[in-house]
Amino acid sequence: MIQRSWRILSILLLLTWLLPAALVGAEERKDEWKDNSFNFKTLKMVVVKTEFGPDAAVDDMKRLVLSGKVNGQFSVNERFAKAGIAFLSYPDVVNKVGVNNSENMLELEKTDPARYSQLVQDGIGFYAQGLLQVRFTVYKDTVQHIPAYVETYTTTERVCRKRTFTGPDGRQATTEEWVDIPVTKFREVPAHDEITAHTAVELTLLEPKTNRTLWKMVDSRDAMGKDKDGMVDRTLKRAAERLEALKNG
């Protein structure tokens, strides 16, 4: 009896310890703002620029993968064609600016960053009515080690019981019947690691010529046992749908 009480107490203490982690096991934050004074129907061409914050733990290969996801979502397709929006990637604009100004933009960025920035900004303003900055602020996993513990669970067992009843003739008789009864049991859960995926994407739509913020969306997700790239796909899909809705009014 004493041993069982200690087991139950240990389970309660463990649940108390795990509760904060469980609460953040699957969270979402979705914030959005728009400039109501701007006519989004005037958007015809949008330049898309992918950026990465310091908390986005990605190497060069993953940067290419995530940038590809962004460009794939914000590209020429039937949905955006109906809405009347076309897209240019930021590298495409840089290349166009270099050709038009007879400049080696890779060298210019190193030797004269101020002129480089001004040429690119002017180019974006010439080609497009909007600059969409897609910034990955968080892209990482966290690992929590869970020590071994004993947990309780409820199951059912079928048992044979004797039942006494009164027959039509008024006499009592006994019969046997099988019934399912709830049973509380204990089992040991071995030590293991729990991996939580974290992603956060911040999208900002700017008016190129004035650098005025027109629209902003922040999508932050934390989920245990989920794939980060899948979470990013859902975020970008939602962002594309919101941009389309803004254009359609």
C-alpha cells in the first residue's frame, strides 16, 4: 500500500513538472495588420525578398530550400493571375538593375554598398508597386529529455460473476455472467527525448518608393513531433491566401 502511494505521488509530481512543456507543445500565433488607407488593388507587380534572422538556425543549403519555398508560393499561378498580381524575385531585380546600369552588382555591393542599395531600391520602385519581405525569424528544434517514470492507465478486464435472481415461480436461482470492469494499472515509461519544432515567419509588404509599411503578418508555430518544413509550407500558403484577399478587396 505504501509503495503504491509513493508511485501515485511520483506520477503527480512528474505531471506537474511536465505541464509547462505540454502547454507549449502545440501553439500558434497569427497576427496581421494592414494600412486601410492604401488601395491594394493597385498592386500589379511585387518583388519578393527572403531574409533570415539570427534565430533561424539554417545553413546555406537550407537557405536555398526555404527561399525556393517562398518563390514557389509567391509565383505566377492561376490564383494570382486571376487576382492580377505578378512576382519578381529579389535576385532577378538585382540582375536586371545590373544589366540596365552596366554594373557588376556582386562587386558593387562590396565596393560601394550605398550605391548598390540605392540602385536596387530604385529598380524595385521602377518594376513593382510592392516589396514583400519574407523573414524567417525562427527555424529550429528544441530537445527535452524526459526521465523514466511510472504512469497509471485504465483498462478493462472481463471477469465471471455470480448473480442471484428470482425466477417466474418465485424461487431464487444463481447464474454466472461475464462482465467488463475498469482496472487501474501501472507501467514504466523509459527515458526518452521529446523534440519540438519551432518556426516563425514575418512578412512585411512595403511601398518601394517611400518604404512605407502596407501590410504585416506574423505567423509563429511550435509543435511537438512535427516537421518544420511542413509548418513553413502551411504558413506560406496562408500568407499567399491573405495577400490574394487583400488584392481582391
